[in-house]
Amino acid sequence: MARWTRGAAVLGLLGPGMLVSGGCKSSEAASHNLDVLMSSEERLRYVGDLRSAIEQLVRGFVDPSMLEEGSWLGGSDDTAIPDPTDAVVENLLALSHSTDGPDRWREAEQVRQLARYASVCPAGLGRERALLELAPHGLRLGIDQPLKAGKVANAEELRVRLEALVDGAKQMLALGNKADATATADFEAACRVLAEAEVDIAGGRRVLRAVSPFLRLSGLPDAAERALVDLSEALQKRLVTEALARGLHDEAPYVRAAALRANAAVFGDPFLIEAALSLGVEPLQARLPDGLGEAYTAFGVPSEDVDIPDARVEVCRLLVERGLPKVAAASDGAGLTLRFGLYYALTQVATSYNLFHPMARSHAMLALDAVSGARLGSLREEVWDAWWREVGPGLDAQAREQRKLDAAGRSGTDARAGVTGQEGASRP
């Protein structure tokens, strides 16, 4: 009876509102569930201890020994999970859109789980959802550079550095405001050493999981707290960047399409231009004159098989939504050349009757209508073929002429700068 009374008392403190919303997921419950749903062998589980927000909260209040064994509040309640894929997507959404807990802790947990599920979840729907939910984190973290391959720290290196950090964090919490400058400096150095380590998603998420409990606590000196947050954000940037890059090469076409959308949201026009120039059978970057295409190869957007429409459809949808990229709308030689390249790539897909998937062709026509301002409103290949025969040669000639003018202008400027430099050098 005493056991039931303790549990009932806690439920009474929570209030009727929490009881009604017992099926909802808090950040902590959703993150716990995601840890349960996928094993360390990267397989989805069909049995596990999944929790709602109220279950997670009550477990934090109540000593399990005070509860009846096997009750929904007592001990580990492993139950059947009929559809783990559905549970994965539900908990990814719950975690991504939760607002409880300190921001710095919640955001680290979100990135830790999303990056893991985006890269290794056996269910394509889970990878797709995780990639889409990573985009806001890329914007929050100010990520503006693609993934750069480097030598990744091994598990032993990370373990040593992480142990030093955890020991330092415990010491700082114990000292509180009494921590001297030496202890604080040592802790900041441990954070920097770990932040400088090259980590992949597997190593980075393990470090984030170890750091996460300290992000929830108060009591660290301000300098130590800032160092810990900086470390967390550095790790998050690496995880998000790698997950976005890996998603472009996912085995499932619809997941690759989601990765294209997520990357475009984070990196903007430079990525979208690279993706658009890669729409055809072969990427157009190498065919653009004056090395203009080299600037649009950094993300490694792969070319798709002609009969797989998902990625091409997504790129075309992005062009319809965002319009012609600003750099391609410019009137200088580079802008006109890029515009010609984008129009050519879209026209190649739109008018290749027996080559590309019909969905890709129709969406390429919609994108052409949006970015060119042609306003033809047609999904007939012959209409766009006639449009290109009329517009393409003129745009190509205009771009060639403008590049010559730009080059002449640069030469004149360089010559004037040289004369000015010589005059300056001759003066006493």
C-alpha cells in the first residue's frame, strides 16, 4: 500500500494536465527511446523499454524500489515494438520539435540522435526524417563549408581526451565558485584538445553523450561553462556536416532527395547551383569556360541514373521555390554563363524524350518556367525544345561577349594599377 501511495502522491503533484498528455514525448523521453530503438549493431529493436514523457518524468522522481515490480512505473518495462520504423519517425519528430530542458542540452541531444539516425538507421524513412530535421541545426550553427576529409581520431585517443574532460568537469562542479584560475584553465584546455580532434559521427556522438549531462547542470564557472558549450557546438557542426554529406550518397533515392533539400537549406545557392549543373547525364561544371564550374564542385553532388527521378525532381522543386540563384541572375559574364548552364541542364532533362523519367522531365519544365520567366505554362517537350532553340544561342553569344568585355575591363584596371604603382615607386 505504501508503494502505491508514493506513486500516487507524485502523480498528484504532476497535475491532471500532465496525466492527459501522458502519451507525449519530452526531449529526455524521446532521446531515451531513440537510444533504445537502435542497437549498437545498428539494428532496429522489436522489444524495448519505450517511455512517454510522464513515465520518464516519474522515473526521475520515484525510487524504483518503492514501486510494484512489473508496473508501468517500476523497473525496466520491455514491451513489444510492433513497428520500430514508425516509432523511430515518431520519436525523431518528438525530439526535434520539443522545447523542454536547457537549450544547450536539448540541441546537443537532437544533433546526436539525428546525425546517428541520418547515417546508419536501417529504415530509410528514419534516415529521411533525420536529414530533414538536421537542416535547422545547420542554420543555427552557421555551417557554411562542406565536409573536408581528414584523419579521424581513433577510439583510444578519444577515450583518453574524454576521460580528462569528464574528470575536469566533475572537479569544476565540486569546486563551483571556489575554482581557481589554474583549475579553470586546465578544464578549458581539456575542452580545446577534444574540440580539435577530428571526429566522425560515431566518435562525435559518443563524446556528445558523455558531455550531455554536464550541459543540463548549473554550477560551473562561467568560463568553464562557455568552454563546454563551445566544445558541444564544435562537435555538432562536424556531425551535421558529415551527415548532410553522407546523405547525398544514400542507397535510397528518396533519402538522397531529402539530403538535397537539407543541404540546399543549409548551404544555399552554391549548393543548389552545383546540384542543378549535375542534373543531366554528365555534370556540366567541366564544360563551363574560364574555370567557372570549378567553384561548384565542393559538395560532391553525384549524378543520378537517368531512370531514377527522385533527386532531379527535388532539385527542380527547389528551383521553383527559390527562383534563379542570385549569382546566375547577374548581368556580368560569370552570371550569364551560369544562367546559360542552368538553362541548358534543365532543357536537357525536359526535352530528352526517351531518356529521363517522365516525372523528371515534367518538373524540369516547371523549373525552367520559374527561373527563366518564360511563362509558357506548358508540359510539352516540343514547346520547350522550340523555346531553347530560340533563346539558347542568343544567351550563349551574350555570355561570350560579356566575358570578353569583363576580361578587357580587368586588363585595363590591372594596367592602370601597374602605372600607378610605378609612379608611386618613382616618387621620393
